[in-house]
Amino acid sequence: MLSNYCVIAGISILFLAGCLMHLSENDIFSKCVIIKFRKLIYVLALEIIIDNVFVFLADRTAAGIEVPITLLYLIKSLELVLNLVVAFLVFEIFYNKKANARDKLINGLRRIMLTMIALSVFLQLAPLLGGSLFYISSDGVYHRGELMFVYVSILLLSISVLIYTIIIFSNKTQSIMRNTLISFAVILVGSVLLRAVFPNDNYDYLCLSIAVLFLLMYYSHVTLRVDPLTRLLNRQVYMRLVEKIDYTTIFIMIDANNFKSINDTFGHECGDQTLKQFANVILEAYGKYAYCFRIGGDEFCAILKPEVFDKMVAETDFCDAYSMAEKFMERLDDLIKTRAEANEGSSSYLKHGVSQGYGIYYADESRPSIEENMPLRNVIELADKRMYLNKEKFRAKHPETVDIREEATERAKVVYEPSTPELIDDKA
């Protein structure tokens, strides 16, 4: 048994060592994320070592060498608690204290994870309360107690919260890798089930080590796809999506009004904060229906997801798709206007409006278009042209910035004249 444990533990440690080597060469992740991954790997490696120490001492007990049973209890208890700590450290990878400071849902999930750790510690006191989480016989053999199902339930609940948190993170970054996430979830649940079926084997640690590799793959995928400043999808992803679009969709090109004046007047740090604020509102307005990109500078783009166009046509009262597209773009305009009015008197970057333009691409050539059989590149050029025409119209009519509420009947192509804005933390 000990030799089998050592082999599996060795393979698991090798997997984790490979992850550490990857992190040492990683220049994509932030320093904070790298530190979080390293903490996870170190704690998991410690748990594997502790488990092997327990088996080694239990084996000596079975051979007739005296080992204090209390020591075995303490080692096994520490191992069980570390299971929940490992789950929490995975959660921490997807938790940003600054960005999630006011996110009640994420902070609530974090409290649940911490509560699960506290409950696991409390369960170790079960023998003092007349119950038994586990017990170790005089020959050093580990046995489950009648309360072990409570611990397993706590562990499965923690895994469920963890998976849900990753899905929330994925939605915010528009980067769901369904197959990878499913594999990750299956491996985590499988590790628990393996330990349940084979309580005296350590196949679960091999599963957890492999899960760390999947986690690295997933996080690398997210990091490479998103723009580091705005957290929207980046230009590279935009170009690849354009290359393979084969469904009817709407392209919406978006450009911030008077953005250059923000950089020139208040500095580039203020400009960065402005872009973050616009990105958050664009994602809130369009994220449910479209892929949202930052394609350069203060230029953004939204592309309807598959099947959304037909659903919108079925649900709209407009007689043509172009009126429908114009109406859809009002989602962003209205949200900017609402946020601007809500933040009146404060330094909100959402006081600045945007210009938008659209183009409709028909995958089915038999369907109508502005030009018959219009190629995709022409649709994008049309959306871009419309956006710039709207911007020029705005500049001609409003050479000076004005209060957006005075132009409520128009698209939000106007801005407040802000006082020197304070730099504020990004809330998303």
C-alpha cells in the first residue's frame, strides 16, 4: 500500500512541479494571479505530503511499531481541513478584492467558502461531541465515522460554489470554455467520489493535480482573449470571429465622443478610467446578446451572438431589420443617459456619450440587404462609416459639450462638461 501511495503521490507532485515551472516562465498572468496559483500548488503539495506521512505512520503502527494514535488523528484532521482550504484558494484566483469590493453575490459566495472551512474545523471536534467523523483502529487503519457524510456534503457544496463562481467570472470575461470547465468540474467531483469509494487510496490527489493543469489552461485562455484594460474581448479575438462568422448578425461600431480631450486635459490615467467605465456599460447593455470587443483606442464593437438576430426579428414590432437595429442601439444610449443623470454632481466618466453605427450581415444570400449579396467586409465598413457620420453630425451640431438631458430625443452623442474628474476605482 505504501509503495502504491508513493508512486501516485510522486506523479501528482510532478504534475504540480510542471505547473510551477509554467508559472515561472509566465509573462501573461498578473503578479497577483501568479502568487495565488503558487499558493494553491504549495498547499496541495503539502496536503499530498501530509497524506503520505499519515500512511507511513499508519503502516508502522500496523507493523507493531508504536505510534501515538493522537498524532495520527491530528495528521488526518489537518488533511481534511486542507481539502476545503484548497477549494478556497481556487476560489481566490477568481476573486479580485478591488474589483469585487461591492459585488454582493461574489462576496456572499466568498463567505460561504470561509464558512465551509470553519465547519470542517468544527467537525474535527466531533469525538468530543459524541459523534465521529473518522476513527483509527489500534492497528493504524483509517475508518469513516457516521458523520463523514456531513463532511462530504460540505466538500461538494464548496465545489459547487467554486464552479458557479468560475461561471460568473467566465460570463464577465465572455470567455466560457465549456468543455474545459466541464472537464474541470468532473475531475473535482471525481476526486471526491474516488476517495469515497477508495478511502485508503490517494487517487483523488492525482485528480486534483490534473485539475490544476486544467485550471491553468482555462485561465491562460481567458487572459489571452481579453483586453487587459477593459476586460472586453480583444482585437485578436475580434479578427478571428470575423473570419468564421457564418450566421446572420448585426455589427455595431462604437466610439467615445471627445475622448482625446479627456487624455489631453486630465491625463492618460483618467483616460484609462474612462475606457473602463465605457466598457462596463457596453457589456451591461449588450453582453447578454452580443460579443463585446475593444478593437483599439476608444473604439469598441458588438457583434450579435448566433440566433439572436432571428429571435429579435420574431419579437420586434418593427417592419424592417434596420429600424430594429436602431432600436437595439438605444439600449446603450439609454443606459449612458441613466447613469449620467444618476451621477449628476459627481465625477462620473459615463457623463461622456458615444457615437454608434451598425451594419447587418445576412448569411443567407436570399434574404434582403442594403446591397444584394453584400460581403462581410462591406457590412463592417458600412457600420464604421455610419458611426463616423454620426460622430461628425454630433461635432457639427455640438462643438461644445452640453448636458445630455437637453437632447433626450437624440441618441446619446452629447456629454456633460465635467469638472476635473477624480480617479475612482473600477467597480466591475
